[in-house]
Amino acid sequence: MITFSEQSMQLQEALEAFMAAHVFPNEHVYHEQVAAMDNRFGLVPIMESLREKAKAEGLWNLFIPPKLSEWSDHGGLSNFDYAPLAEIMGRVIWSPEVFNCNAPNTGNMEVFMKYGTPEQQERWLKPMLAGDMAAAYAMTEPQVASSDATNVELSIVRDGDEWVLNGRKWFITSAMYERTGVFIVMGKSDPNNASRHLQQSQVLVPDGTPGLIKVRPLTTLGYDDAPQGHAEIRFEDVRVPAENVLLGEGRGFEIAQGRLGPGRMHHCMRLIGAGQRTLEMACQRVTERETFGKPLAQHQSVREDIADCFSDIEMARLLVLKTCAKMDQVGAQEAKDMIAAAKISVPRMMQQVIDKCMQMFGAGGLTEDFPMAEFFNYARWCRQADGPDQVHQMALGRQLIKRYTE
Amino acid sequence: MITFSEQSMQLQEALEAFMAAHVFPNEHVYHEQVAAMDNRFGLVPIMESLREKAKAEGLWNLFIPPKLSEWSDHGGLSNFDYAPLAEIMGRVIWSPEVFNCNAPNTGNMEVFMKYGTPEQQERWLKPMLAGDMAAAYAMTEPQVASSDATNVELSIVRDGDEWVLNGRKWFITSAMYERTGVFIVMGKSDPNNASRHLQQSQVLVPDGTPGLIKVRPLTTLGYDDAPQGHAEIRFEDVRVPAENVLLGEGRGFEIAQGRLGPGRMHHCMRLIGAGQRTLEMACQRVTERETFGKPLAQHQSVREDIADCFSDIEMARLLVLKTCAKMDQVGAQEAKDMIAAAKISVPRMMQQVIDKCMQMFGAGGLTEDFPMAEFFNYARWCRQADGPDQVHQMALGRQLIKRYTE
Amino acid sequence: MITFSEQSMQLQEALEAFMAAHVFPNEHVYHEQVAAMDNRFGLVPIMESLREKAKAEGLWNLFIPPKLSEWSDHGGLSNFDYAPLAEIMGRVIWSPEVFNCNAPNTGNMEVFMKYGTPEQQERWLKPMLAGDMAAAYAMTEPQVASSDATNVELSIVRDGDEWVLNGRKWFITSAMYERTGVFIVMGKSDPNNASRHLQQSQVLVPDGTPGLIKVRPLTTLGYDDAPQGHAEIRFEDVRVPAENVLLGEGRGFEIAQGRLGPGRMHHCMRLIGAGQRTLEMACQRVTERETFGKPLAQHQSVREDIADCFSDIEMARLLVLKTCAKMDQVGAQEAKDMIAAAKISVPRMMQQVIDKCMQMFGAGGLTEDFPMAEFFNYARWCRQADGPDQVHQMALGRQLIKRYTE
Amino acid sequence: MITFSEQSMQLQEALEAFMAAHVFPNEHVYHEQVAAMDNRFGLVPIMESLREKAKAEGLWNLFIPPKLSEWSDHGGLSNFDYAPLAEIMGRVIWSPEVFNCNAPNTGNMEVFMKYGTPEQQERWLKPMLAGDMAAAYAMTEPQVASSDATNVELSIVRDGDEWVLNGRKWFITSAMYERTGVFIVMGKSDPNNASRHLQQSQVLVPDGTPGLIKVRPLTTLGYDDAPQGHAEIRFEDVRVPAENVLLGEGRGFEIAQGRLGPGRMHHCMRLIGAGQRTLEMACQRVTERETFGKPLAQHQSVREDIADCFSDIEMARLLVLKTCAKMDQVGAQEAKDMIAAAKISVPRMMQQVIDKCMQMFGAGGLTEDFPMAEFFNYARWCRQADGPDQVHQMALGRQLIKRYTE
């Protein structure tokens, strides 16, 4: 039923080999290096060397789809063909960056490919594709429910040849990361426009622009996810040239809508990789531990949980694959029902899968000795990212009611 | 991602047209006729006439797979291609029989095709294929946990040219049905055999054989599922000729194993049809009802439940389709991991889906005015049929632990 | 922490003895007699004789609270003291009627005690207290969401000295029962009143009044719950004298509000009795069955489920007891937060408890051979009775948000 | 139904006043001070000053029960009377230490009170009661499933007048804390004893003893819980005098058993306080946020979740209170069914409650800006502490099966 292209299958094989040779052996090394850095948001030595290797082997920018293939060496991979690759990367939480396939950079590069001027592409996109720069995407605000993008309040005011930005943002991944060179900032440029969807613009703010203040890193469930992190930032009379607007004034909402489909599926696929790896480790673990006279593997409830986890992972994977196939065929807009279904279901299911498996590891399952605690945080965090589950359930529910009553 | 054969797609269309023209309009008629019959286990007039129509239109014996295609007019449908057809039939609980595709007949016909002698096929299989006869499959016993087939206790003793059967069975679907002509009976013919899997035989007992006593119909959650029903029966010195053994003495366990894969998926697909129809009806319903000043459709929690049901149904469907594809490719034995995953997950999920949707129908949702109460019973009942969930979880869990530790 | 009055404890002991001596031994007899009756809604012989016994032993009308003690011989039992008695009765689904403590009669008797005129009490209440008559309460309507009582549409029009009723009702427990002598009917007498809560009246309609048509019995999950049943009825120009209005014109909503608190807790307590008995039977069962070489009782997952069921039952019981204590102290209106919490949680939890335990009984658990299938139906049905869970969640949620933001 | 003693009610009032005046205003101050410390495991200034205040106000050592009242000024508080106090403390994650009521110190002090010699009490207990010292309890080992205490492998060998300890421990709360003066270490002193329950001893190891190596702090879900922390430690030929054995050689298991009941309930009560506070904050939050044109508080699903959380918290609280009352009446051993039920249910329910409420806070709910992320970690962590849920479910299930089949 599921047949990937020859290219995808070769890449899967190459990626698995790369993970086995270079990533898994360095899984703890990465964390140790981050822990040892003076600046937790600097470059991590092992990451730098692995990125070189991956780039050299052509395991690079794999997320680029066929219709944007001019920007890739590999000719473009459909969402469907990319899905198993993202799953493989998801097996180690920090590995997507090795392949220049990490959020939010993938989405940001897509924005530049689709909406950037040649000048913007030259200045920002090309270094990102080459792996020399990262970008941050500044959407969420602390004081409003930003899942409703029209709520965004950061003000963007035209003053002569410049835009002046004022406001607060948070959960800005990579904001404090040393590699980050530019911020794509969503705000309100025309708050009185009769159409709520034409009030917003997106503006490019280079790192280091005066008035762009990095307030603090944030944690989710105790993780600061350094060096990428999730930061709170503030814009105080930040000025950028008029040409730094993306796509055009009043088109911020349009860009936001166009950016989201594939990124959400990337998260889902990585989470499935995380869940799958957790399950495999749990199977290993339960054969090694004994309680009350027999291995955990022989306890009926352990077997039941493992069976359920397998089924849940399989279903989640199939849902994402079908969603990807639909996106490939009819585009993200037409596939929004499936995207919502996957966005709602997969993080929640993976949170449960990982929660169940963690129990089999005793207290150790919650620590940094195993990857699943951080996976758990990733799953939990994804249930808020790009809007809480409830927002997507609402939209999907409304769409379905309409569909089945017409 | 999912592409059915041209033949399957034509049959889907024809089947949907048939359902719309003949089955849905008679949905309540059927129940009224059953309720009005003196013998609840007799033939239902509307069923008889619909069966004629379906047969005439070639919507008949669609379950027959390619490798048994000699027994069909349609050349055989793979499990994958049959799945959407079974789903369509599942939208009305009594409709599979219209197409001669109802359990346990499909499984019983398969048994005869695969394991019957030419004489047995002539006598039993051909009338079944023609729709003139039904068969019952007598496996489960009240006094032992029959999900472990080796527990079966009914005794089968050779006495000269005859087998003599003594024991009790229950949950024997179709046992009291007027159409039923033969019982396939699993029992122990060699209880002292060193191998627990060679102790059983399966023997054919024609309806009406002296000593075959139909004790009573049983209900599940209040449903007697007449006229098919689930009966308790007793064998008191029931004698049948030696040639009535199926496949050979001591091969009962082998037959039982060979019978189960497709049948389990048929149940799953029908349940998905039941869930899907329930969801569609719920979407309709919530636009028609108001509480506290607005339609149910505008309540956020209703939308959330509908979104979740959609996702769950979609995931369940994909799991079954992948399982079918695997069965088609490598056979049921090699696909037993997926079969178990679907068998565990689908009925449980459909029970939850239907339970949630029933809430949207108020008290009415529990009554015979809507199909979902009976669907709910079907889903709940399937969690016990062919062994409780737990048995399959155990087997799958064990298999997975082995797989991931090798 | 939990101390019942001396009287309650003596009654608990007497009730348990009565159950052991007279009810449990006749558990199946009752069902057999119902099945054998020509009229499924007639009087059941064993019920009649048990009621005589219970009345003779003073196990009668135990639901009557202290402030209505003039109507009882026992001086009135607080909700708290009555709770364990209702739990004991809940262990056999048909036993509350033995003690004249079954719904909806208890609620109906309360209505007469609190709102009836002396004449109404003489004519209807006294025979009910004596066990010679039953009443039905006609609230729910098929075409509107009746959980919002202001939605009720049955029309009550004054015509001279009479009320004229026209409309449909369903889920009218006891409507077809031979013992039932009167219907308390909620309808709209003043649909244009500016206050939505003053539009309704409740009117008494004696059984047999012309135009009162019993359309059909209804099932829930396949159960008709005969002889009490849940019927659909129709009122076609039903005429009753002006004095048959209860409490006064326009006070129907007020009566409806005043009727519900204790009745909801009675359902909860009975369900807890049902859950507790199911758990105890499951513990027994798992020691008697073997699968795969050991008793079910030694399977880890069985133990886990039993542990969880015990905890859930215990928590549900405590929630109800605290609710009862609060109702006793401050009245049902002030205790509506706790009543809602129990109404939401207890049926749902008991449904889950029973669902889990049913798995331990194999297919038999779904049949009439064990009481839990009918308990399951009772729990499921209670999640719709007096309004679906969601209605109570909404009201409680709103109240809590208010409480914690003031 | 629930009546606390006069003393408990006065303490509740005083404690709430203290929290309002001194703890809530400093909630973030504490975290800021920890973040700013050079040694994350040192003394936190605000904690030191608050402890002085609490001690001065008599809000000190409130956990001491009546039968150990000689060690308290307040005459001893029953578990039942202490429960609401622990709940109040649970509203701020670091506040129990303010009142010298934090784990594992409370349990350790109990051990000294019950099993210590006068010399041991003089040297260790008195400073702990005075708040001048903390102790660590070293039970869990990384390489075995320590929930089965007989699995413990750390070796304790007698060598002349000394015990020699070798082995590893982890999840040793307070091990790295500056205040900690002594370790109570469980190990095997007689591994060949025929009784598995007589092989263990518990030995006192003063902080600073040569060979006692603090390997590293551990995190759970990203939290290091500094300054208390959960550390891994190693014992390399650690030597202590013979008199440092607690209670006597071979009695380690007995001490372990005697230590656990109250501590488990303390965790549960604190978690209920955490859940309750989270719910109250969520109610506040949903009135302040708007999505799609109306406050979150008006979304039906938000109300449903809030209603369910309230019910769950109430049930959890009642379960703990009943457990406490039973412990007070019959002792922890006889109350082990209820202790297990609470230990299983409460952390799991509070994890769910907090998980639901976090959704209402958007991404912020996962950060350090609100207390619920850390509460979530606490709840999750408690499901592993003192043995995973599954171990307690197994024991309780076995006990119940026995109870209901005798």
C-alpha cells in the first residue's frame, strides 16, 4: 500500500547508515557539550562537524519539495517521500539540524523561497540553504491567544522609508541561537482594516538591529532546548527599511497560512520516530529487568502496553503518510482536514505512548540518561505549538459538520 | 497513497447505489419484520428479496479472494480491494447478508474451499455459495476460556465408522437460523496427544442430527441479533460418519488458525463503516438540535468530539487497509502482527467513537430509532469475539519484544 | 471519617440479610418470569411477593428524608444515611422496587409530598406509599433537547374548567407498567410569558384518560427494561380538570428543579452498588478461569484492572457520600456543584469499571447469565438521563469559573 | 462528613495566612535566587528567612503524628488532620520545606523517632527537628528494579567494628543539598539469608565520609529540582562504625516497610493542592483570554474540562482523606489497600488535571512563568517514586482478589 520512490528509499538507507555511524554514537556527547558551553546558545562543536559530514554526503535540505526544487540539489522530495526521512531524524531529538532540516528553519526557508524577493533570497535564503545561517519566526505573543493569528498585537508602523516595530513575542525558537541572522516578524500594520485578514504584515529584522531585545530563554517542562531554545524577545522602536516587508504590506496573514502545512507534518513525523524509538528501547529494557521473580517482558500488562503502543504508532504513521500524500496531490489548503486530524492526534498519541513506555524504565525513564523524557517534552510542547489542539479540533469539527450536512 | 483496483472501485460504486436504492430505505422495515415474526430465527421476507436482487446484480460473494477465485464469478478480490466494500456494507448492520458476505458464513465457506473434500464442497459449499444455505461454526465453550483454543473440551470419540460428539458450545452464530444446514464443530479427538496443537479435530454435523440440541438464544447487551443470533447448543451422543471430519483427524487447531485472519478484518471494516455512518449522522443531528440558545453544532466540545471521531475513524481505516495489503502480500500468518494490532484497536476505537456520538443524540441515541446503539453492541461484542483484546495484546506484545531484541 | 447513624446501620444489616435471603436467590427467577409473561409490562409474581415481605419487615419507603418524615414510619433518613441502602439495592437491578424505592416513583412521591394538595395526596400519594400504585413522570420530548427544560413543547391550554394537553413524550419510565395510575406531565401553559421559567406547568393525567396514547416501548442498548420500560406516549386533546395542575399554573419549571437532586444521587448510589458487585464477581471469576497455563488472577493486567476498578468505585462512592452530606446540610440548590460533579463522574466511571470487568468474563459477560451487561446499560443510560453529561459539565464549569474569579 | 479537629482548622487558617503573606509573594523570588546561585545545591536566602518565620509562628514539624508527639510542640496531628495542611503547602512547590515538612526529611525524621537509638536521635534527629540539618534516604539503585526492595544490591559488609559499603544509588533526594548531614543507606548485609526479607540492613553514613561520592544531579523531565535535587551517588569502600546500623542488622526491609505509608499520602495531598491551585488559576485565565471572538470561559469544552478537573480533584481528595482516617484508626499496614489505591490514582489523576489545564494557558502553561509545569513534573515523577504504579496495582489487585474470594 505504501510505496516510496526509489530516491526516498535510497535516502532512507543512507540516512539510517549516517545515524548509526555518526549520530547515535554521539547522542550523549551533544548534551555534554551543550552542558559544558559557557553560552548555552552558542554553536555545539559536534553539531558543526556532523553538519559538514551530512552536507558532504548529500543528506542536506531534504525537506525541499519538488515545486521548489530549483533550490535543491536533489530535485525535490514530495511530502510523502520526505516523511520517512523525518521519522528517522526524529529518533534523536537534535539530529534534524544535522541535515539542515530542523524547525523553524525549514519553514523559514520555504517562506523565503515562496515569498522572498531575489534580493531577500540572496541575502537570507542562500546562506540558510548553505547552512551558514538560521532564522527565527516571531509570531506568538504572551498577552494574546496567538493561535488566532488575527489577535497578534505587535505594531508595525510606516515611518518614511522605514517600518517601526514595537511589541513583545515569545516562544521564538532560535532567537538566542548564535547561528540566527534574521527574524521574520508578524505584526499589525493596518489594525483598522475592515478585513481582519489584511491587517497584518511580516517584516524582516536582522539580528543585531537596535531595539531588538532578547529578554530571556523560556523552558517547557524544565527544558530550555538550548541552543535553539524558546526565547522571549521585545521590539522597542526597531527600525528596518521599507523593502524588508515580505510579499507586501497587509499580506502577513496570507504568509502565515501558507507556511504551516508541511511544518506540522514534519513535527508529527519526527514525533513518530521518537515514539518508535522509545518503543524499541522499552522492548529492550523489559527483557533486562526483573521484578518479583520474572522479567518485566513476561508481565501481561507490559505486553499489553507494548502492543497498544505499536498499534498507536502505526496508526499515527499512516495518518501522517496519507496526509502527506493528500498535500502532495491537492495542496495544503485542500488537505487541511487531514492536516488538522494529524496535528491533533499524533502529538497526543505520542505523548501517551512515551508516557506508557517511561513507566517501564522506572525512575530512570524520566532522566537525561534516556531520550524519552525529552521526547515527552517534545510531544507535549507540540500540542501547544501552532495553536493548542482545541483550536484545530474546532476548525476540523466545523468543516466536517459542514461536509456531512451539505 | 491508497489506490483500489478498477474492479473494486466499480463495485464500490455499484454497492453504494444498491445500498441507497434498496437497503437504506428498508432499514427499519427489516427490524419491523423481525419483530413481527413468530419465529425470530426464521427467514426475513425483505432479506430474501434483497438477496435475490443483489445476486442478480453480481454483488455476491465479494469476499472471495483471488487464490480461491475458482469459486467466484468475479475472479477474486484481494483483502485490500474488498475492504472498502465491507465498510460500505457495515453502514447497515444487517446488510452483509444481503450480499452473502456475512460472518460466520464467509469464514465457513473459506474453510470448505480450503479444507473440504470434493464431496463436502458439493454438499455444503455449493449451496452456501448459491445462498441457499448457511453454516454455523461451533468453537466457544461456556466452561473454558476458549480464546486459548487448546482449552476446548467438547469430546470427539471415534466409534467404528462414526464420530461421537459430547459437549457444550455457546455464542454459536446462526445456530438457530432457519437457513443453517450444517455445523462445523471443534472438539478434542485426542486429548492425550503430546502436542497440544494436535489434540483437536473439526467435524461436520448436519442440522437436525439427533442429539444436537439448541438450548437457547443468548443476548449481548440486550440484543439477540435475531435471526442470526448467538445460541447455546449441546451435543449429546451426536453421531456423524467418519468422513465428516474436516481435513483430517488432529488438524482442528490448524483449521482454526487458518480461518481467522480475513474474518477479523471483515469485522473491523464493517465496524469502520458503522463508525463512519454514526459520525455522519451526528454531524446532521447537531445542526438540527438547539440547547441553551444555539445549535449543538456551535458548541466547542461537540466540534472537538467530531474532530476526534473523524481522526480515529481515519486511523482505524488506514490500519485495516495496511493490514489487508500485508495479508495480500505475505499471507495472514506473516501479517499476524498487523492483524492483532487492528483486532485490538479498531473495535475499541469504534466503541469510543460511537459512544461519543451517541451523546449528541440525547436519549434517542440509545434506542432502536437510530442504528448506533446496535453498532455500539457490535463493537463491544467484537472485543470479545475470537478472544478478548487482552489475548491478542499478549501475543502481539510478546512478538514485538522478540522482534526488537533480536 | 464516614459514620452512619445507628438506624442506617441497622437498616443496612437488615437489607443485606433480606437481599441474601430473598433477592439474590431469585435474581434469575425474576427475569424468567418477565420473559414468560404475555404482557411484558404486567405485574411480575416474584416481585409482588417480595414486596409484601419487604413491607412486612419495615424495609419500605426508605428514601423518605427527615423533613418529609410525616409520610414515613421510620422517621426519615438523611440522604447520607440512605446512600448505603441504595447502594445495596443497586446490586440487583430490579430490587429497588421491592422496597418501594425505585425511580421514578421516589421522585414522584416526593413531588406529591412537597407540592400536592391534600386531595392530590389522598388520591395519589397514599396508594403509592402503600405500594398499590405507581406514577410516571412525563418530561422528555423526542423533538427537542429536553435537558434544557425550557425547550419542552407539549401544549397545555386552559379550556373552561379543564386543561387540554397535546404533544409527544418519550423515555417515560413506567408508562406502560400495569401498576401505573397517574402521569405527571410537564408542558407549556404560557409559551409567551416573558420569563422562560414561568411558561411551564405540570398537570396530573390519570392513566386511562382518553387521548393518552401509549405509542410503543423503547429500548436502550437492546433492553426494554420491562415491565417498567421507557415508553413513547402521545397526548391528543387529553382533558383533565383544572384542579389537576400541580402547585399552580406556571410553576412547572420550579417543580422540575425541586425534584432532581436526590434522584440523581439515588441513581449514582445504585450504580456504585452495581459496580461493586461486578468487581466482586470479577474477582471470583478470575480465580476460576485459566488461560495459557495460569489462572486469570495471576495475569498482571487483570490485577491492574481490578486495582483501578476498586479505586474508582471507592472515589465515586466518596463523592456521592459527600454530596449527600452537603445536600443534607444546605439543601440541593446549594449543593448543586457537588450534585453535578457526581452526576457527571459516577455513571461514566461505573460504565468504565463494568466495561473492564466484562472483559474478564469472556463472551459470557455480555449475556443475561451475569448481571453486568444490564448494569452496563444502566450506567450508559444514566449518562443521558436528566440531561447528557455535557449539560451538567457546562453548568458546573460556568459555576466554578465564577467562583474562582470572584 | 469531613470534620477536622479544632487544632487542624486553626492551623489551616494560620497556614493559609502565612502562605498569603509570605510564600505566594515570593514564589518567583525563590526561583530567581536558585537560578542566581553559584552552587545550585546551596541554601536559598529566601528559604532561610521564611523558615525562621514559620518556626517562630509554630507552623513547624506539623507532620508529626500523635503517637510520636513527644518530638513535637503541637501534641501530634493525625494523618487526617495533617492532610489539609499538606494540601495547602502543595500549592507552592517549594513551600513544604518552609515548614520543615518536606520529603524525604519527614520520613527520615520518622525513621529516627521510631527506630533510632537515643544517641542517634541526639546526633541526627534533634538537629533535623530544629531545622538545622537534612538527611537523605538512599534506596533506589540504577541497575535493579528497586520497587522490589529485595532487589537492592549495595553491599554492606561487616569488617571488625565497622560496616563497609560498596554500591551505587540514584534518585537520592537532597544528596547534594548543603543542609544534608547524613545518609540513611539501604543495602544487603546478608545476601545469603534464606529469608529474602532479612538480607537487608540500613546504615547511617555521615555526609563527608570518605568514599561517599556524589556523582551527578539527575533531572526528571528537565527539572533538576535544585537545591534538593535527585542525585546519583556512589559508595566506594565507605566505612562507618558498627553502631551506625539502624534498628539492627537484617532489619532494613522492616524499616523500609514502616517508613512508607504516611509519606505516600503526603505526596498525594501536596499534589491535590497543586491540582487545585492549577484549576483555580485556569478559571482565572479563561476569563482573561479571548479566541475567535469570545472569552475561553464561554467555550463549552473549556467548561467541560474545568468541571471534570473539579470532580477529579474532589474525588482524589476524598480518597486520600479516607485513607488517612483509616491509617489513623488501624495503622498503615492494615490500611495498605487504601494507601495503594491513593498512590495509584492520585498522581495519575493530578497529571491529567494539570495536563488539561495547561492547555488553557497556551504555550505559557509549559513555562516557568506559571507553577503548573513544575506541578506536572511532580505528578509524573510521583508515578515512579516508591515504585511505579504497576507495582502497587499488582499488590492491590492480588489483595482484592483474595478478599472477594474468601
